[in-house]
Amino acid sequence: MNTYRKNAVMTGVLYFLGTVFGILGVVIGGEVLSSLTVSKPLPGVDMLGLVAANSSRLTGAAFFTLMMGISLVAMTVFLYPIFRKDRQELAMGMVLFRGALEGTFYFLSTLGFLTLVALGNEYIATGADSAALQSMGNVLYQFQDCLGAVGSIFFLIGATCLYLSFYRTRLIPRWLTIWGLIGVVSSMAAALLKFFHMDTGIGVYLEMVMFPQELVMAVWLIVKGFNPSAIAALSAKTE
């Protein structure tokens, strides 16, 4: 019987790498990226001057954002063949939202950071006296802020499909799946607060429910793999 051991390990490894890349991006990104992460804008700041001063850090953050996107999108490739044995609709929902749409979000976010860096360098090259470039930089900063909320909603819809599939199939313990679903609810609250510009700083704490869950799940998949009896039940169901 195919135990899909490789699929479980690769899913766990990609989950873990995606989380690590995300943390590295925030750490390296400096003040500009941190303000976007915790929803604390930088009013009255020479935005492009700050970006230019941290251009290498933002470029590094853009790279890790891209790597995070690649890791998390690739993860769906290893789960889809198994989830579709249970419910094709949930499997496709995961691929659409956690694959295609979330991947598009990371791609646009990466381009946004690199464009912001280019504007910052141009701003300094022109003598730091271009009001037009400064306005473009502020708009792009606000775009990145809005993009984060929209991308979070895509991610959470896909995560719901993923955890519902895990719950139905029992491939991993249900306590771990329920933890993930609770994390989806709290993270969706954070995303909606950010989307409607109502986040006063609580959003980052609401998102912390899912963060440790994904790390624990990644380690579980690498070490334990999928539940053999659940795999057997799925194979019998398909036959």
C-alpha cells in the first residue's frame, strides 16, 4: 500500500521552510516591513529616504518573501493527490486559494518591495527633492499594506479547505486540525481588522494562534507522516 510518506515529509519540510523564510523576511526587512507586519504606519516619515537607507535589507526581504511563496505554493502539490481521494472540491479549493491566489499575492508583494527600493534609489539620485516620487512611494507603501490584508484572506480560505480535509481524512491527529481551524478564525479576525483599517495592534497577537500550530504540524508530518489507517481508508474509498 502506498503510505505517501514522501508527500508527508515534503509537505512538512515546505511548511517549515515557508515559516522560516517568512520570519527571516520580517527580521531582515527592517522598519518599513515591520510597520506593515504590525499595522503601524509611519506617518510624517521621509518614506523613500528611509527605503533608500534600508534598500539592501528590503531587497533581502523581497527574496525571502518570494522563497516563502514558492515553498507554501509547492506544498499544495504534495497534498492534492491525497485530498482529492476524499473531496475533490476541498482539494481544488486548497490548490486555488493556497496555491494560485496566495502564490500571486507573494509574487506581487515581492515586486512591490523591489519597486519601492527602485523608487527610493531614484529619489536619492534626483537629490531627494521629487514630490512626485515621494507620493508614488507613499501610495506603493499603502498598496503593500492593503495587499497584505487581501493576501491573508486568500491564505485563510485555502487554509480552511486544507484543515477541513485533514479533519475529514484523519491523516493527522484531530487536535492538531482543530487547533488549525481555531487559528483560521482568529487570523481572519486580524485580516478583517486590517482590511477595514481598524487594527490597533491586536491583529499580530490574533495571528499568533496559527503560527505555532503550523510549526508543530510541519514537525509532525516530517517525523510521523500520515496516519496509515487513514491512508488505507482513503485507498479503499477510491477503489
